[in-house]
Amino acid sequence: MNTQNILVCGIGGQGVVLAGKIISRAAHEKGFDLKTSEIHGMSQRGGSVSTHIRFGRKVFSPLISQNCADIILSFDMYETLRCAADFANKNTLIISSSYGKIPLWTSSRKNDRIYIAEITAALKSNFGKLFTINDRELAMDLGNLKISNIISIGFLSKFTGIEDAFWLKAIESSVSEKTKEINMEAFLAGRKWKEIIGV
């Protein structure tokens, strides 16, 4: 296969780094050559965090070039907008949480803030392939808000050509023993959600 470029983004505490590790391990288990790079902002203060993941037959650089992401997986709608401007193109698949926390880079004045509905409309207008997931609600249905990122990975997984067994093995090796079961459930819930909407 050609090199696949996946950008995972969000803010500190949303599980961006863990998601990057799981995606990378699944690609490695599949047998792809792999390069990754993590970029940390002021994550402890809610700053931006992103992981570049590139895999295929042979990969030489860990960084995704401007406007060359095949998939953007975002855990925060504001970060979706920011990263899409730099890395998306008309063919980029954008998978985003429907949740957004007002980021540090916006104005503190209420009338100047960018709202979720406006961001969604702008993304749909500029990019053809946008899916928004109410990952927080799905996670709460399973009883743990912290697994929302794994639900999104489940949705992402079918666009990668990597089979379930490799994903489940990657999750199993990336989370603690006591959380394995619920993380597996979260992953499968994400895949099921995708199937329900017929993608």
C-alpha cells in the first residue's frame, strides 16, 4: 500500500499520545514500516498535543507534510479546525469529537468565540469528508469518560486496512490490565457506530 498519513490531535489529558501508540502498534502488528512523531504544546495547561503517524511499505520521514494528511483524528473540535487548516485537503477524512473546549488561542470575550456549530459548518464547507462523533456520550454509556478516545479509534480503524485482531492486540498491550476489558468494549463500540451509519 501507499504510505498512509494519520494525524491525531487534541489537548492535554484527552489521550492523544495513547491513541497514537495504539494506532502505531496496530500498524506495526500488521507488518507495515512505521514512523511517528509526537508534538507537545503546553499540555498540562490544556494546550495542543498531536501525533504524526505514517505507515506503509517503506516510510522515510515521521512528519506529515502540509495538507497531506489522509486521516485526521481529533478529540476536540477546536483542534480539528486548527489542524485541518494545516494538514487537510479535499480528500482528507476528518473524524472529530463533537466536543470542544474553548482553547487558549481564542479571545476571552464571549462574542468573539468560535462555536461548535460554526466550526462544523466551516469544516463541511471546506472539506468533503467530515464525521463528528459524540464520543463523550458513548463513553459515559459504557461507564467511563476516559475511554472516549478508544471509541474514536474504533471508528477510525476500518479506514486503515488493518484487521480487528491487530487493533485488539495493540490495545491490549497499551492499557493496564484492569482497564483492558472496558477499552476493548470501547473499541468495538466505535466500530459498531460506524457500521450503524453505513459508512
